[in-house]
Amino acid sequence: MLLTILAILFLLLTGNISTMKPIHPVTIYRPEFTNIDLECNTRPAPDQKDIVFCGAAAFTRIYGWETFSHDLVAGSHVSHGVYYSGYDCKETDTQVGNTGTFVWYDGKWKILLGDAEDEKRKAAEHGGMAFSEEMIIHNHQYFHNQLTERYRDKEGAYRVIADMEGELVIAETDSLTFGEFVEQLLNLSIREALFIDMGSVRYSFVRRNGVLQELYPEAKGFKYATNWIVFYKKQE
């Protein structure tokens, strides 16, 4: 045991073990899916075998609510083909707010700048889904807003839904500042990236090759999340 400790100390002192952050501390999920929806009020259960990813999506207005209503969800949104107004969550000079939108309908997804109300209405008409959040990257460029500036130097757990060279992916980190996270995403050729909620609502799960992995299980018991983006894969 003593020899092991001495060996590790030697390697640290001689620089042969890096104490710096890893070069790419970003996890990329590439869900194989047949449908996407926005589930509201009740979080889907991890034992639903047709779910390959489930995580919080839009911001929630307040925690501590007793009765769910769609007015708790930030911005207009579409769940199971139904359009809801949500609460007004526009960005101001002092407040984080929605600056981008994700939509899915007719088997196609889009990450768009702004509220994209026309696209949300189309998603509702076609039985799809949609929600708004903070745009993080637009056209391969760092998108400056209240969220990206306020948290630029803060280390934490962050997640985005993103267009990586035409592929829809989920990217996240739990070991970088927000600014470092965005820089890593840009290095990975991310064209568009929309923030998806974390913090107290960070519990999520992913299923790859049939194997379930629960992410941030310490937050599983938090009961005031209101909405989740869910990727489904039709069971054969």
C-alpha cells in the first residue's frame, strides 16, 4: 500500500499524471428513435422499454406547486399534438428566457431561433411536439444571451439537444464551466444547440442496446419538474 502511494506521488510530482480537466469531458448520446414527444405533468418511468432517452426539457416557472398546469411550463409548447400557451418566458436584460425552439413532426426535427410559433402550430396540426429554451449555439457560433453569459465561468451539469453535422444528439457535461462546455461543443462541429433544463430536475435516463442507465439518480426524488423530452423507439 505504501509503495502504491509513493508511486502515485512520484507520478504527480513528475507530471506523468495529469491533474487538469480531460480534453473532451463531454458525453454525447446518439438516440436511435422512431418518435419524440414532450411529456408533461408525470415523468415517464425508467422501466418503459420503448424509451431510449428521457430528460427535462423547458424551464419550470416555480417549484413547490401543488397542482400541475401547463402555465408552469416556460413558453408555448406542444405535447402529443396539443398546443399550450405556457407562461411568457422572454429574455430580458436581467432575466434568462427562451431564445430558441425544438420541434418534431412528420418524422423530422428542427432546432430554430426564437419562439418559432408557426412551426409550433404546424407541430400541433401534425400530431408532433415542440418546446422553447435558451439557444446556445447558432450557425456554428456561440450564441450570447443571459444564460451563456451568466453561467460562462460557472462549473456545473449542463445539457443540450443539438445538431451535430445533421445528426440529432444529446450532449452534456458535469465537469466544465458553461463557457468551456460551449467551446467543446463548437470543437465537435455542433451547428445548433438548445439548452435543456438541468439543476434540480437533472434526473434522466438513457437506454442503449437495451441497457438502462439512470443519470443523476440523486435527483430522482425531486417532484417539481413539469416536462420532459422523450425519445421513443418502436419495439420490434
